[in-house]
Amino acid sequence: MKRCSKCGLEQDLSQYSERSGGRSGLHSWCRTCYRDDARARRKRKPGGTREAVLRQYGMGVEDYKRILSEQGGRCAVCGTDKPGGHGSFHVDHDHETSAVRGLLCGKCNMGLGLLGDNPKQAAERLWKYAEATELYLDYAI
């Protein structure tokens, strides 16, 4: 048993998250207090996390909505209307200039990121590999 330093309740050790560096190896606050505090901090943060991310690219919520509307409410690559992840489309941008290119679903954003700085070259290598190993069926580019 352990007493939470925030709420003062004595609870089973399973109610505490692990924490390296502490004497007990557990957080001093129980999971409930830790979660409630995190929620309260998010509410206090002006604009919320989404707006902070958009500001990185010189965008506001209205810019995001406009781009999404121009894309028909869909991913600019695959056309899905399901953003995945945290429920909003990812801002695709040039990593050198931060210029926004469009909004992508989580899968397309991750795929593009994994292809690196030269997605055309990476995609061509993947296609050659698929052809050579007969991974493709009757797909056409």
C-alpha cells in the first residue's frame, strides 16, 4: 500500500505508475490524481494542443478548415475522410521551409515520412522490389 501525496488516499501499488529515479520506483501521485491533473493542465492551456501545432506552420484553425474544405474533407493523398490517430488530419509540410502542402490522414502522413526526402525514388525502388518478388498482382501505376 502507498499513500498518494495529492489526494492522501492509501491505495494498492497497482494504482501508481512506474517512475525511474524515485525511491519506490513509483510516482508519488496515484493514477487518478495524475490523470485529473493532466486534464486540468490541458484545459488551462490557451488554444489547446491542436492550435499550438497549427501555429508551428503559421496556420490558424480557420486556415486548417479552409484547406480541409478545399480537399473535400478528405486526405490529399488517399481520399479517406477518416483522419485516424487523434481525430484530425496531419499537416503535411516541407521540412526545410515549413511550407504547408496539404492535410493527410495518419497512414499517408506516416508513409510519406517513412519514404524520406525522395518519395518518388523510394516508391520506384519499392515497386521494383514488389515486381521482382511477385508481391504485386495486376496493379498499375
